[in-house]
Amino acid sequence: MEESFIPTLRFLVFSDAHTQEREACRSIDRIRAMLSQAYRRASACEAYPGLDAAVSVGDLTDNGRPDQFEGFFETMRACLKPETRLLAVSARAHDGWTVDRAAVHAICTKYTGEPSDFCVTVGGYRFIGLSASNDDSLIYDEGQVKWLDDRLREAAEEDSARPVFVFHHEHVRDTVYGSTRFDGWGETFFSDVLPRYPQAVDFSGHSHYPVNHPLSLWQGAFTAVGTGAIHYAEFTVDDTRTYHPADNGEVCACWLVEADAAHRLRLTGIDVLADETLCEYTLPNPADPANRAFSPGARRARAKAPVFRPDAALRSERDGEQLRFAVSAAASRDGDPVVLYRLALSDASGETVFRGWTLPPYYRAAPVTEVTLLAPAPAAGRYTARVTAENAFGMPSEPVLSEIEVL
């Protein structure tokens, strides 16, 4: 953390709470913990101890029942201090399942005091939020797209050197992790508007993809940030999409966002269940289009392949019809997490008979010390096992090799 960074604004952003019961449910417990941690972190900053806003970017509920909305908002309001503004947008997906969207918008307005599409000023910065359209055939309608364009233009005319924060549920296509057509969680409604405004900092959820994956922060013509999820995590790996590891329900993450007098931004990704920092980024004022240190190209240029310790050994054992391999975790050389391990088995002739992968729990704050990979047991014979580690850009480590005999 830079000592010279003195906040003048601080707000919390999260998404995909999927509240299920009004009083007793996992998400409500997690929201309480998240807000408590946010206030504690804020109060630790003597120069600026406030939390100016808490913003939820959709899927507040699991299936849009009125009691679920009430549980979400009543929990938020009970935990928020008077200094903290409550803002929320509703989603087409889970929030609109049970009642029509106009009723959903009315519920949100009742609890936040703002329209379902809002443009407010918090700490001198514009906050613009868009909920799903009243038109059930659309996620967002043409009027909303124009409204966003108008609000961003007004903000740019007022102060083009100041970031503007935008909130909606679905990612903008081909920006953050989870937003490609293959991933299935990106939309193009705002793809023509946001690139016209370099000061736009766009927060979205929907995918549940982890906040600390390096590609969950994206910079191009504007800045985009994936907000992870309160309820559970999801991933794309190679040609496998909507992948849920066994511990996906133990993932609960959010962003604490701060700005300073120079309009620099500090984004702190928080593992709520561990009460630990997952990642932290300081962005030079994103309103300046020259400040794109977190574009995919810039990050790739800085990235370095992971490395195993020189004495790393690949251990194996038979486990029924499977082979189980274990190796000490590889180390990052660029500060970003190691996100994947690959296993290949080749026979005595050199032909590859199996390829597989495992996702290490980099998306949680606990350190990864050892990685386990599984393969179906091949026919009897001698084989070479090869394990590599990869960063978010697919850069592989040097392999760890082991010769094994299958009986």
C-alpha cells in the first residue's frame, strides 16, 4: 500500500448475493461480515475513516421473491452507518424471476430512495447505475442506453479529468474475465457507449468469476472491473465453462474502492470469509486514456511464468482406478496468482495418453502449498508424468517430471 495515497472517497462494491431467506441464510451472514470488515478497514485509515457508499450490482436475491428483497435490504440498512449511502441495481436474471420488473424497481427505490436507474454524486464523483429494463424481452432498452450516454456526456462536460463510476449487472462483452461470448456472461448493450468515455470505470457481476484473477480488472477505451460474488464462484478453463470446483461455495469476495485527490484509484479485493486481502491495485487516474497500466497487453508484457522450486518432486500413488499426483505449489514471479496446473502422461513411446488440469484455490486467501492432480489409471507399463503451472496468460512453468510404473 502506498503511503502517499490518502483517500478522499471510499465505497464498497459487491454482487450476486442471491439472498434466499429473509433472516437466516448464508448470504445475509456474509453481508453482515462484509460490512463489518469494510468499516473496520475504513476506520484504520486515520486520514479518511469514512465509508461513503455501499453498492450492489445485481442478483440481490436468488429468485426475486419480495421477502428475499426485504431480507437483503433490511440487512444492509441495519448494518450501514448514516454516513454510508446505499445504492443497488437489480438484474434481469435472479431478481426478476418472481415478480415483474416494475415491482422489483419499486422495492429497490423504497429501500435506497433512488430510481432503479440512478445518477447521484457521492464525494464529488458521479455514480451511475442501471437496472434491468421494464421490457421483459430485453435486458436493457434503447432508452436506457441513451440515458447512460447522456449522463456520461454530462459528467465529461462537467469535469473530463474525473472518473465516473458505472454499475450494472452483466459484463460488457470482451472486457473482464467471464465476459467473452464463450464464457456466456457478457452483453453488448453498452459496447458502443462506454468506449466514448475514458473516465468511465464500469463495475459488473453476473459471472461470479473471482475478483483476484488478473483479468477481472481490464483497461481499454474505458476501465472495467468484475465484482466476483458473495454467494459462490465460477470459472472458465479451456473449453470448460461454468466450472464449479468443490469449494466454490466457500468463496465470498468484494471490492473496497478508494480515490485520492489526484483521482488515482485503489482497488482492494477482499476474501470476506477469511477477512483477508486477496489483491490490491493502484490505478493512475483512469480518466486519462494514457493511463492504461492494466490493459491486457500491458499486463501480459509484465507477466512472468511461474516457477517450481529446484527440489520440487512429483509424487504419485494408486487410488483405486485413479492415479493421484502431488507436487509442492509453484511460485509466482510477478505478484499475480498461479491459476492452473496441467498434468500430462506419456507412455514409453512418447505418446501422450492423458491430459488434465486442476484449479488451485488461488481465489481464496489461504496460501496454496501443495497441489493434487488426478488421472485415470492407464494400462500396465512405464509412463512419464509431467506437471506444469500457468499464470493467467497461459505462460507455463518449466515442468516437474516423474517416471512411474503402473502395475
